[in-house]
Amino acid sequence: MAILSIRIIGDPVLRTVADPVTEFGPELAKLVADMTETMEDVDGAGLAAPQIGVSQRVFTYRIGGVEGHIINPVLENSEDFQPDEGEGCLSIPGLGFPVRRYRATRATGVDIHGNPVSVDAEGMLARCFQHETDHLDGILFTDRLEGEDRKAALRAIRNANYHAVTEQTTAKRATSVGSSFGGGSFGGA
């Protein structure tokens, strides 16, 4: 397994709709294992493949002792919303704002072997599933903000020197980062 570099806002892969996974085998299993290790290394709640430069519909998660991965996820959301809570993103370091998310969601998809997966979630787990699926659709949490929060987030992004943030983040993670994907590409990403 390897800890992979996390892409930072401004990288086009974060704004691209990810491709469905069609090939199941050792490369996919390694991708999921590397994503899980990377997510744990940075103490993340979830990690979507585009965040490591892989344009595939895969995410890993770990919330409150519940962990796993979902490939080609489809969400069925409740009609009601949970209270807005602060949300951040590994791809937008240092930025966090309250985001409106559905109270509950059912995530369906498959595992690394192509077996069906269905997980019912509420609270933070539901928030995580919605956040990670947004990544697979080229959506960042800042796109979900409204009003003054949206203005403040966009201003912070404009004013942030994300080139320097990327260098600092890369240097901080350099002791453990590695990749067997030749620059982070998988499946032609």
C-alpha cells in the first residue's frame, strides 16, 4: 500500500465528473487500499478518487467506527435536511463552512469484487457520503454554500496562496507519500 498525494483546489480533476468503474481486479483493490491508507494518514473522514488524481467513481470513508468503500455510488437522499454543520475538505486546506446536507441517505454501489453494497446513513456519515459523491461529480463543498458564507469562502480561496499551501501540504506529507500509479493516474485519468 502507498500513501498518495491529495490534489488541491485548482486541479482540473477536482472539477471533472469521474468515470464509472468498469474493471474489477488487483489494480482497483490496490487503489482502494491506497485511498484508505491515505485517508487514515491525514485523519480524513472520507476520500474520493479524484482527490488523488484518479477520475474513477470510488470513495472511502471512516466515520464513528464505520468504515469502508463504495464504487459507482448512487445516493437516495431523504427529503429533509440535517442542521447545517461545519464542513471542510482535504482538497481545500484550512477552509470550513456550514453546509446544508440531507438528513439521511442510502448509498448503493458495489465493492472491489463487484458485489452489491448498500449503506443507510444519517448525521455525519450521511454528510460524508454526500460530500464524497459530490467530488465524483466535480462538485466541491464550496459550491453548496449560499449568501455570505459563499462570498466569504470564495474570497478566502481568492486570497489564499494555494500554490504555497500546496507546497506546505506536500512537504508536511512528504515523509509518508508514495505512489505506485505513476503520478497518480489510474484508468486513463
